[in-house]
Amino acid sequence: MAITYDSGHRLFRLDAGDFTHAFCVHASGALISLYSGSRLGEGEGLWEYPVRAISFSPFDPAFPGFSLDDLPQELSTHGAGDFGASSVVVRNGGGDTVTVPVYRSHRILSGKSLPEGLPGTFGSEGEAESLEVVLEDPLTKVEFTVCYTIFPRYSALVRSLRVRNGGEEPVILEKAASLTLDLWPGTGEREVISFSGSHCRERNFARESLGQGVRLYGSDRGMSSHQCNPFLMVCSAGATEISGEVWGAMLVYSGSWRGELEVDQLSRLRLNLGISPQEFRWRLAPGEHFQTPEAILAYSGGGFDAMSQTFHDLLREHLMASPWTKRPRPILINNWECMQFDFNQEKLLKLARTAAANGIEMMVLDDGWFGKRDNDHCSLGDWRENTRKLSGTLAQLSQKIHALGLKFGLWFEPEMISPDSDLCRQHPDWVLGVPGRARTESRWQCVLDFSRPEVVENIYLQMEKILSLAQIEYVKWDANRHLTEAFSQALPSERRGETLHRYVLGLYQLQRRLTERFPEILFEGCSGGGGRFDAGILHYFPQIWCSDNTDVYDRLKIQYGTSFAYPPSAMGAHVASCWDKTRYTDFDTRGNVALAGTFGYELDLDECLPEERGQVKGQCQRYHQFHHLVEEGVYHRLTSPWESPLVAWMNVARDASEFLLTVVQTDRRYNARVPWLRLRGLNPQALYQDDQGHSMGGDLLMKRGIPIFLERDSQSLLFHFREVKEEGDQG
């Protein structure tokens, strides 16, 4: 078994891949973390831990010298000796927040099911093992079930927390982290890497050293946000792609979140990851329980590269539930960049004809097809086709698009509402906002109160009708503002702190119902681009629009940061017109950068230069040639766009029989030495041959590398190699 319990020492040990996580039950009933790192052998002594008296560290008189202030823990609580950042805070009936959970029981289970009402990981009995450890506060009878799951193939564990009020009085849950990771001191200096940014500048790679103190990361915007992705890495100082210890922590959640990192007086490092406590207050009546989102912790003892591959594989195999996860995606063109709201049937069909003639496979009708939506001031919430603007119905337009040999897709923004809409006039209380207080707007729109089941039901019925009327194969799901005045008029005052989380639960319910009702539709997540690029959305939708920014230089950084946690098959990436007219980038390079993701187009083909338009068909053919490597292969970052003028990455077949190397030059340096790239992930005994017939050994490619000759900025190269098989080898 991959999860074991030593009853003599009350020791839990979880072994998965090259990773071991271990903790024990102290005589006091507390769960003490013992180890989290590279997989251990079967030697004894793991249950031993130091106990010593530390000045100003409070202790239980029954256990002299033992203080929660000094030792790593699996679940840290508030007010009873641990001064570090708490995993959980419960305000009890008497008004205090003192909680002392004590071990009561545990069980080890085969398989893994989804958490109640939430997206998450899944696995059959042969694929996963789970552990539930129950603790209880003896005074209040509040129960804490710490849930663990491991997938033996992957160096990772999944964690969540379930809190149940077993007492006789209501309590208020004020904080509940999904993951607490306490790392022992003494293994050298550590660093934290976060992925911060803004709209059109998402997921920047930001690295900081860790000294004593507290660092906070997260979002209080009601969404996981452009500003900071719900993914953090803790690593040994100086860790690289191929060296050093790395712990990556990802929250499977799409709302406000918080990551806390604390290094205490004894150099113990604590990471808490979960729902943001900023606007969170959850009332638990006697017998009620609360389930946190899941968090995924992945470990690598050999740098970032291996950790990323663990996340990529684990998400694709055991989190992303769409049947499209492992299918080639159709090459699409979106009409927004070339038309915005100014379109009609004639313009749409003209674009479709040009697209079809150049190998594009689907046309997506973006914003403006519904209500009276000729600008962004009205009609969100009124999901009725505008037959005047379309010169007919969506079904008729879809038929004409399909007659040209294309699939048809449609844009929605289901969570938002325009003040100028029939839905808002009929149900003004369905909008988030404080009665008597003016609402803030963004893009002239407000937010529907998805904490109310009747609101979710209304939007579901509207969307279900549209998607049933016409042949629609793709949906782009947008969300173009964050949440303010997050007040639900449907909740009693004592439950108003539940609004933001209930909103996210409503969002997930709608996404689950629609994807189950229309399993053959390819859904793509979007929030002003990459403002909600998280594992919660990926559970339902197999891809997310990476960023509204399609500039090559910026996209190299955005896609680089995204790749640390999320697989290339999830990254929405398209060829677009040059945003910044002062730095034109090669059309071919724009195609090569978009090839690193799902691939498509965001431009007016008729306005492209003749030589650019002539390249579209070849780019589409290239996608079909290489999509299996991008979507199914192993991804390796070779250089960083933050550090190198030569940005390079590889997509390698699982059996290392084939690979695609992409190189982009962003800053030409005159009279500089010719750069050489050392490759990774190849078979050192194999001989590889490129499409021009040049052959090199895998060992040579990885140890010496290949020279890169590029003459100007924004120029790029693709190298495609296949293993040379010996005569008679059918492998």
C-alpha cells in the first residue's frame, strides 16, 4: 500500500512516485509533521522528533517541553499555543476562537471521489488511495477531517479539510486552509516563487528569498485573478529547472484565495493555502459541515522541470474531466478582433469563407449576437438571439457556416448583467449589491448573484435553449469584471459572509450542468483572458484563454509562467495582429508561439499582408503535424524569457521517439557568440534525424546541444526530430 499506518508509533506515511510525506499522532493528540520530501527507504526512526523548552513558547503542563509553537504540524489552530499562521479559525458559541483538536480516528480508502459541490481530482480504486484523519475539539465537539489522496504514479498529494459542528451551539468558521505544509528547518535557505501580474500581463515569474516573517499572496477580487495565480512554489535557494528541491502548491478554486508563507523564530517554514479569509464567514449550525476546495502539492528533488511534469500529467489524467482533454482541438478564428460589435451576416460569412479556404476549421461569433447588444452598455443577461442583426436565427447562421465546412462557436458571459437589460429590470435583487448603496460598475456591467440557486437556474435555462436551437460545437465563457459590493439580498445577516464562496459554488454548478448536458461542446474558459486560469475551471473546461495580450514578446513570458503548473493543452494561444505597431513580429513567429498552446486566429485575414495570408494554410498544416507532441508530449522549458534573449522549449513524445524544439529570438546581440542549446528528455542511446536529413545522437544533443543561428529580433525556428529506427524495428 502507498498509505501506511504504524500503530505502534502512530505514524502515517504516504509514498507516491519519488515523494514521501509523513506525520504522527503525538501523545497530546496533535498531528506532528515529520517529513515531506524525496522518497525515503524503509529505515526506522522517522517517528522521532526533538522536544525542547523554548523561551516564551507555551506548553501543556501534561507534556512538559512540548509546545505547538515549536513543532511542524498538519493542522494548526488558533489561540492555544501556536502563534504561527493558523490553518483554521473557529469562533465558538462563547465568542472565543480557542480550538484544541485531538486525534480521534482515521480510515484508509481505495480510490478518490470528488469533493462535495466542488471540482477536484478523481481516481479509481487502482489509481488512487485516500486517508481521512479525524480530530475533535473536546470542549466544542467541532470535528476536523484532514483528507489526503495520493496517486502512486505521481510525486504529489491532494489535501482538503472538512469541518463539522458536532456540538450543540452554532459556530462561525472564519478561516479554513485546504493545505498546511510545515517544513522542518535545517535544510538550507529557501525561496518562494509566485506568479503575479495584471490584465494582459498575467503569471509573471517572481522569485524572492525567504527570511523570518510572513508573506501573503492571493486575491480578494472574487476570482482567482490576473493579479496572482493560485499557485506557489517553495524551493531550495538557487534551484533550477534540473536541480534543487521544489514544493509546488496549487489551489483547485476559482474565487478569492490566500497563500500564507511564514518563517518563524526557529526557521520552520509554514505554507497555508486556501479560501481567502478576508470576506469569509461560514455559519455552521449543529450537525452542519463545510468542505474546503482541494489543494495539490507536488514535489521534485530535481528542479522545476520534473515538478511541472507532475502537475501537467496529474491534471490531465485525474482532474480535467472534459472528453476534449485528450482530443485534438479544432483550429478556430474569432471574429472579435476584426469586427467587435460591428458585424452582420455578410461580414461573418465572408470571414468564414476565407478561413475555410486557408485550413481553419471553426469560426467563433464573439460578443454582440444577443439582445440589443451593439455596444457594451446593455443586454448582458438577455441571452436571446438578435435576429435583426444576424439577418436570421443562430440556427440558420450555423447551417451556413457548416455548409462552408466549418464548425461554429459562440461567446457567452453568463455571470454578468447589464443594468440596461430586461433581466435586471425584472429582477433587480438578482444583482450583487448593498441596498441603498450605489454599485460600482466595470465595462458598464454588474455581477449576478450566483449564490442564489434561482439565478443559476435562470441562466442555465437561457443557455440550454440557445445551445439546443443551433449546431454549436464551442463555447467561449467570459467574465470581464471582478466582484464588488458582494452582498446577497437572499442571505440572512448571519450568513452574509458566505456570499463569495456560495457564488463560486453556483458557478461550478452551472458549469457542471452545462458540460454534462452538452458533453460534445468544447468549452473554453476566459476572464478578460487569463483572469481565472485555475484548476477549478480546468476541471470542467479543457482549455482557458491564456491572456487577452497576444503580443509575441509578452506571450512568451505569459506562457512561460503558465507552463510551471498548467499543461500546454490547456493554454489558449492564437495568432493575432501586432498590438504594438512599434515592434512588428514575424507572422511565422506568431504562429510558432501560438503553436505552444491550443492554436487559432484572432485577426482579419483580408487585412493581413499577402505574404502573411499565404502562411496561414501552412501554419494550420503544421498544427496538425505537431499537435500530438504539444497536447500529449512532455514539456521542457530550456531558457527563460526573463533571463535569455533566446527563448526555447521542447515538446517530447512520451517514448522519446520524436520531439519538437521551438526557439524565438527576442533581443539580437551583435558580434555575440553563437548560442548552443542543450536539449532534455531524450533517449541518450538513440539516433535522431531532423526533417532535412541531419542526424545526431540523443546523448550529444543533451550534453553538447545544437547551435542556433538567428539574425534578427522576433525570428524563430522549429526543429523536428524523429528517432532513427534500426531496420526491422517496428517500434
